[in-house]
Amino acid sequence: MAEEKKKAGQDVNLIFVHSWTGLAQPEYSRIRHDRLIEADLKTKSYRIVNGANHGQAYHPQPGDLLANIYSGRISKFAESQGHFKPILIDQPRSKKVLIYEYQP
């Protein structure tokens, strides 16, 4: 999905939630992106950890991708934000959303 966005000339802003295993950032870093953004579930804030404007606060933009790979908690977070819509579901029966996209 990220590769398709890059080929179309779009920015790829990948939002993730830090995993208790500490593996989240290296795993997500393998995905081609313009910005890698960490979401803080408690404060509902975002910070750029890799790419353009590294270290700055961030506000999600239309087309941003929110990955749900390591944390089931992110589904409730995405729903509470109101603008993240499911675009990739692992298995229709399990209804586990893997990727959300920010839509205004």
C-alpha cells in the first residue's frame, strides 16, 4: 500500500504505536515512507520519529496510514479519533483491521 502511494507521487506518512517489545520502529522503518510518526495512545498526540521534520509534533493529514501490527489497542484509538477509516482487513471473519487511512 505504501509502495502504491509512492509510485503515485504521494507522500507516505506512516503512523504507528510503540510496541512493548520495542520492535515497532525498526519494523516500520523497512516500509518506504516520507515520515514515520509515533502515536501516543494516552495523550492522543503524534511525533515524527523519522523523516521530514524529525522530532516535531505532528497532526494527521488526509491519506496518512495508521498501522495496526503489534497492538490490538490501536483499533479503539483509531475509532476514538473519528477520522481513521479501515482500508485493509486481515481476515473478513476476524475483522482485525491492519491498516487505517486518515480521512477528513
